[in-house]
Amino acid sequence: MLVGFLWLKERVITLFKVKINNQIKEFDKPIRALELINEKDKHEIFACKINYRLRELTYIINRDTEVEFLTLSDYNAMLVYQNSLRYVLCMAIHNLYPNAKVEINHFISQTMSCQITNIDEFIDSNLVNKIENEMRRIIDLDLPFKKRTVSIDEAMKIFDDNGFEDKKRATKYRPEDTAHFYECDGYINYMFGYMVPSTGYLKEFKLILYYPFIVIQFPRSTNKGEIPEFKDEPTFTKVIRESNKWGEIVDAKTISDINEKTESLKIIDFINMCESRHNDMLCELGDIIKKNIDTIRLITIAGPSSSGKTTFSNRLRIALLNRGIKPIRISIDNYYLERKYCPLDENGNYDLEHIEAIDIDLFNEQMLALIQGQKVTLPYFNFKTGKREWADTIQIDKNTPIILEGIHALNDRLTSLIPKYQKFKIFIAPTPQTHIDAHNPLSFTDLRLIRRMVRDARTRNSSAKETLSMWDSVRKGEYKWIYPCQDDVDYTFNSELAYELGVMKKYAVPLLEQIDNEDEYYIDANRLLKYIKYFVDIDDKFIPCNSLLREFIGGSVFEDLK
């Protein structure tokens, strides 16, 4: 009888089973994951899940396991593709300009940007064409990425020998005893995350000159694995450039920069500099609104989840009060329809992020009535019962602007009865330009996810798993309802605080560590853990009570305000 192994000619042949798409195959010797892919599918698959762990396609399987292959419609496969493409970009630039310095950032319109310095050529279309041609040459050769795992000391020497001072500094804070890097045709580099097996997998990308940047487009999971159309976003570009410039001024471009400030006790100054930057933006915004207050009736605020909208709207209110303007705040959430009238999503569940989950007609009518000086009885939505109740009756004078905050605040459909010249639109989102190193920027999305996880645990007693389980739906809602409305905003507020992950680390790590390695959300938890552990702990006693960060960690002076 077969029980795990066979006796054959006095040697043991161990059998293990691999489950793929509900089919089970048996093997008697180790096999790489990529060898299990059908020939017709091999160009569509870029990573795999093995027993709930994200793995490279070169991963060797030698025991019972379940394998799920991932296409570019999967977020984690997209990250693997992006990591690998960054490597090829850096390799191509190195081949053409060995002394060049390269910095890669997340950028507008779901892209990355590349800044090249220390070269003698102009940043023009000709240079972009050279780089793209070299990338295509590398990709056509289908060169393998060879992973090497070494001790921290060895890694430090390798990075030192190859002129990667920023990677050497970052490795100092790596919590593991080992580090890894990849070699390809003699070129060495480190990328945060996994890689595809070889350069031939990276056929889909575009380079665009966006002076002084080179923009790199790549397939996005949010676009069904296709490259999205590039849309110029001048307002958002301005925010990114200002964030970059500020990072250079205060010497806070990398995690190492921030960690060194923490270790040298300069962190108090740095925290106050970050907070002062928010104060400066609020002052600028207050002055702009005051200058145009004769026409502004609605101040609408929207941004993706965990951008800090509540604290921001309260601090904006204070900034306006300081300028003799007395706004009122009205929550769009109180205009929800009863559940039975809400639209359904593709799974048949109530879609509470849909604009038609809001009583649009009532909202328009009441905002117009308030602007005209009429008395209005405001609704109150009871989320426990799912029903509408009625709150205070209010009346405002003609000089009182209304601050509106919510997912649909920028959508003109919600305020269609109000002329555009009477609206001042504000988009808020954290836009970090902090890096692990010059080639590995931190993710906008992951920063917000950590914020939400910490806040949900504190205010809703939610586990990290519960937050992660909702995140995909939240992100879909953002792409559907928020980002399309940011094109014509009047002001974009960068809610990033460069020090914040050092503070949130002690809150986030225990939450993430509760997710074990057999959980479906372990991949996301592990990714977040790996980079947040790079940060040195920062004591939250240094954080001001009106800081936007207090919205997530607690202790906000605005906590009890409705």
C-alpha cells in the first residue's frame, strides 16, 4: 500500500502532491513552480501563491502544497512586475550611463517617475528613446534574474562596492540576519519585493518624457492588468514636486534619514517641521479662500480612505475662523438613503459607496436652500438602524460657507444646483516621497492601509484581517468615485507626515503579526510588516494634539467633535 513513499530497489522515493485548479498531481522530485504552468499560459503568469504565501515562479516545490498562479489582474503579481521593471530600468540606465544617479518615485496617473542626474546629456526625447531601446534589448535577450541571499555584513560590502550608499544605509535597519539582491548579466541591484524569473516577462511598458521626469507606465491590477491611459494631472504633479523639494530641504528622502534623526534625538525638531508644513499649507489655503470668500458658498473635501479628512476639515475650519470666516460643517453621510433603496453591487450586496446611495435630490435642495438663507431641518442617518432621523433646524447668513466632507464631495452631480463658481474643491491624500532607497519608494496605498488598520483597531475594535478584507472594495470605490473627480480641484493637500510610520509601528506590528502564515491575508500583512520594521520607533508623546496623525492613533483634540 502507498503511504507517502515507495520502496524501489532499496531506495526511498518520496512522493508529494501539488494541487492546481482543483487538480492534484504527484511528483517524486523537486520542481519549480514555473514548470507547472501550461505553455499557452506562461506569458500571462508572473507570480504564484503557495499555501497562502507569495512566491516567485522560480520557487522550488518539494512537499504537499496548493498552488495558485497570479496574472497581472492580481495586485501582488502587479507589484512583482513593477519591481522587475524598475530593475531593468536601472540596469538600462547603468549600461548607458554608468555614473548616473537614478531616483524612482510613485507618480501621477498610476505611473512611476524616474529622475536621472550626474549625466552629461539633456533629458529629452532622444535620451528617453535610448533608454527604452536598451530596456527592450535587455528584455528581448530574456536574461535570468539570479537571486543571492547573503549575511548583512556581506550585503553591506556588496552595496558599498557597487556605489549603493543609500542601500547600504537602509540595510543597517533591516531586522533580518540576511539580505538578498539580484544579479542579471553582471548587473547587481536590490529591489524591495519579489521578481519575475527573467527579463523576457516584461514586455508591456511605456516610457514618456515629462520633463524633468521620465514616466514609466506599466500594467495595473486596477485596470485589469492593462496599461492605463496616461492623464496629465498638473495639480497633483505640483504636490509631488513640492513634496520632493521639501524632503531635500529637511534631509528626509529615505527611511535612513528619518531613523538617523530619531537616533540622534533630532526627531522632535523633525516632527515639528512636518507639522509646521501642514500649518503652512493650511495658512495658504485659508488665504486663498478668504480672497475669494465673496463667491465661495461650498467648500468640498474628498480623498481616498484614511487621508485624514476629518482632522483636516476641522483644522481648515479653525484657519477660516482665524480669518473672520465662520463656516459650518455638514456631513454627507447623514444623507444616506435607507438600505432598501440603495443600489446593489455585482455580488448583490448594498453598495454604500455608490453615489446613488445618497439622497441626491434632498442634498441639492437643502444646500441651495441654506445658501439662499432659508431655514433647513437637517437629516441624521442612524447607522445602527439604517434609517433616517431628523436633527437640528439651522439657518445661515450669506457669508457663511458650508464645509462638506465625504467620498462624493467633489462630484458635481451631488451639488448640481450650485454653480461651479460657488464651489471650492479640495482633494486630500498622503503623497509620500520617502524611500527605502533611491530605487524603492514607499507606496501611497500601503501608507493609507496602515493608517486605516490602526484607526479601525482603536475605534471599531477591528482586527487587521477585517480591515484587509474590506480594502479591495474600498480601493475599487476610490477608483470609481474619487479619483475621476480630482482633475478640476482648486487645491490639493498632501496629508503625509514623513515621521508617521515610526510612530504607528508599535500599533501596526502587533496587529499584523496576529495574521498567521496560513491566512489568505498573510501576503499583504507580510509585505507591510517587512517595510514598517525598517523604521526606528518614535514615541507618540511628541505628537501635537491637533496633528492629523492623532486621527489614527488617538488623542486628538477634535475627537469628540461631530
